[in-house]
Amino acid sequence: MSKATAAHKHRTKLHVLRDRLKRATRDAKRGLAGAAERVAAHSAKRAAYRAANP
């Protein structure tokens, strides 16, 4: 895999994780069921990915 391809995969993963967290946060503000759990799960997943890939 070329460096450009690897960088693109990493950047895409970061954006996906960010977007999932944003959607969950928005849903939590609207009071949707299960949104608070999703915020916690997506925050942990994003933090773990950032720690593993600084």
C-alpha cells in the first residue's frame, strides 16, 4: 500500500469517527433514546483510535 493510500484511509477513518460522534451528540441533545450510550461508545472508540494512531 502506498503512503498516499494509507494516509487517505487514516484520514477517512478519522472523519467517520468524528461524524458518528457528532451525530450521536446531536441526537442526545434532541433526547433520542440510546443516544447517550452512543456518545459514550463513539467517544471511546475515537479516543482509542487516536491513541493507537497518533
